[in-house]
Amino acid sequence: MVQTRQQVKRQEELDNLKTNEEFQRLTGIEIAEITHLQNLEYIVYRPNSFIMTEKLINTILSNNLDKLPKFGGKSNENVNKWLTDITNELNIVKLNDEQKFSVIQTFLVDDARRWYINNMSMINDWSTFSIQLQKTFSSIFHQELALKNSVIINKA
């Protein structure tokens, strides 16, 4: 298509007008200074295959976490053994202490769960939880009952 000089000039004027409008729009954008580091996970390109693999691994891990033993705080339960076992399992799935603390309540039942709920205000991290759980459920009374029950079971 052949354009006249006047049409070309008019098109250039329209293009300049659009460019100026876009420039004005972009100059109104405020850029805030970021004082904290952004999570690069959202910036870096990650192929779908990696995302799918990650989701599959998370599903497998969550299914395995459901199979871990629960602790009820009963006299026949060994808190030290349970805590060692659960810590080892959570370490295998690469949970850090903060993550362990956030999921541990799902493994508590009965007396242990009531104890946790009643003491939530004093227990705010994994280390404190471990120490307080052992102090509470490793008492001499609990140990004696567990020993007595194991002797009775062995005699039977």
C-alpha cells in the first residue's frame, strides 16, 4: 500500500503521541527500595518437570509422615524412645527445627496433647518442646509404671 507524505506524517504524529502517553504512564510508577531480600524462587525460571517432581516428593513425604507413631503420654510409652524416633524421622525428611515444631502437635494424642495445649504459651520452639516433654513424661512415676508394665508383659 502506498502512503502519501501527509499520511506518513500523520502516522508519525500518532506514534509520537502514543510514545509520550506511555512515557508519562511509566514515569508515574514509584519504585520502593527493598530492605529485605526477595524470595528468588518466584524470579528464577523453574521448569515444570522440577515443580512436578517437587510436588510428588512432598506428597510422598506427607504420606509417610502420616504413618509416624503418635505419643499419648501413657505410662507404658517411652517418651525418650518416641522423641528420638520421631526426631530421626523428621530429620530424614529434612525438616528444620521450626518445621518440626509446627508439625509435632499432629503426633500428640490423649494426655500428651492435653499437656501441649495447656503449655502452648511456654513452649515456642523445638528445643523447648523436647526438653519439656521429656521432663514431664520421663518422671520417675512414668518410668516406674513403664518398667512395671514391661516386667508384667515379659512374665506373660
